[in-house]
Amino acid sequence: MTLARSESPTNLLTQVAAAVDMIEETDERQNISACIRVLAGLRFEKSLITQLFSE
């Protein structure tokens, strides 16, 4: 999934956050979440990112 090209990027980011939440391995989930937060920061407001990735 790319966040750069979507008709509804906010909904897509919400789906990505839900998929990350489903990762059982804590270290892996935290690492992936951190990477997504950095990349999402290029497109989305910090408040939205914080809301969706509140771990």
C-alpha cells in the first residue's frame, strides 16, 4: 500500500495502523510503527499520526 497515491489517504493510513496493531511480536510492531510514523510525517499532520499510532 502506498500512502502517496490514494483517493482517500487518511482512510488508507487508518487501515495501515490497524494492520500494524495486529502484529503480535512487540519489537517488530514497534519497529514497523516507527518507520510508518516517519514516512507518514511527510504527508500527514502529526496529530493524526499520533492518534492512529498511539502505542
